[in-house]
Amino acid sequence: MSDFKEKAKNIGREIFLFLSSKIFLKNLAGMIALIAGVLALSFFWMSSYTHHGESLQVPSFLNMTIDEAIHQAKQQNLKLYVNDSIWSADKPAGTILEQSPKPLSKVKEKRTIYLTITKFHAEEKLLPTLAGNDNYNYYARRLKQLKINLKVKSKQFSNKLEENTILYLYVNDEKVTAKDLKEGIKVPQGAMVEAVVTTRGGGRVNVPNLFCKKYSEAAFIVEGSELTVSVIKDGTVKSLDNAYVWKQNPAYNSGKTLAVGATVDVYVTKRPPAECN
């Protein structure tokens, strides 16, 4: 038993002497330095590669043009990608409406920011037909959904149709009938469409002076006054395009009025009356 204790003491003494020797301590310090160096280099490489712990605050690109946004994104080492475009009559083409990530979000460098911008060219939309849609207010709402504008061009008297029933439309000053709409009429978003609608009257308007006017002009004035025009041609008239008014009934008289929707008889001839000169 005493021999075993003596051997244990000798072994312990040798281990202590080895661990406290300069050679062991020098080698241990070298190993620790090597491991620390490897860990430091690994951390530095990972930090440089992934920008660990670094982030950028996303700027607001909203309401910028796409060119302005690209310039700013390059300065902040960000990428831009347009993934959607929407027509807007209120903002110039190429204006940024939405972005993702949102402004002030934290992201890493070289992150892609996804944008929604206004379209450079308005999309053309098919005008709805008047069948079942001929009420002015309802049709205006339908067009608003398509981002197309509608306004009243003129009113015509009718005791058969409901008030504000659309009789026909005008697109770029060209008349568009219900038949035309069935065949298909397209207009760009943001366009203005004009409507001729019915009125049931209830008031009075001045009798217009139509003498010496071309028939097309006279008809326009009568309809614009919420009256109904009736044309009577003499034997010289082959086409109303070149016909002139030489007489009307009721005759023009300053201050004279008619009920809304009343008829004005327009007498036309091929040449302007001599009194016109």
C-alpha cells in the first residue's frame, strides 16, 4: 500500500513538473494563439461576407420618378425592381406609387426594393354598352371604375324616357350610338366621354335665332336649348350638309320663350338667303 502511494506521488510530481515546464507552457500559449487567430479570421470573413450586424434604413422612393429613385438607390447600394404598374391621371408617368420594403425599414446592402409605378401609356378600355346601363349616373359610375370620365354634353326633351337617360355618346367629338357600343368602342383611361341625355322639361327657354345658319349649326343650337328640331326641305336641297335656314317656326323674337322640349320647325334651302349678305 505504501509502495502504491509512493508511485502515485511520483506520477503526480512528474505531471506537475511537465505542466509547469517552459516547453509545455510555450507550446500551450502557441496553441491558444493559433486557435484565437483562426477564430478571429473566421469571424472577420463571415462579417465581411454577410455584413453581420450591419443594416441600412430604406429611404422613401414614393412620388419620385423612376430615374430619380435609381440615382438614389445606387448611392445607398440598393437595387430596384419594378414589378407592377398602374394608370394614374393625377401623376406623371413613371412616378413611384408603392414600394416594398416600406420606407424606414431595416435591410442589408444590395437588397432589392420592389416598386409599383404609374404607367407610361394609358391602357385602352372597352366602353360598356347602353343596354341596361343607360341611366347617366349609373353609367358614370361604371366608367369611373374603368378610370374614364363622363360629362353631359347636352340634353334633349323626351316624355317617353326617364330623366337622364343616355341617348348616345360623343368620343373625340364623334357621335357614338348604342349600335356602335355593341360593336365595341375602346378609349384610353383618363379620356373624357360626353353624353346626350334626356330631360322631361318643366321650364322655358328662349327661342333661338336660326336665320342664315347652316342646318348642322341650327340643329346643334336647337338641341342645346333643350328643344326638338323638325326640318322642312325645299326642292333644291339634296344634302343637309350644305343647306341653309331661310325660315323658322316659331319665328325668332327677342324675349320670346318656348316650353322645354317644344318643337322648332326649320325650313332649309340650298343657298343662303340674300339677306344673309
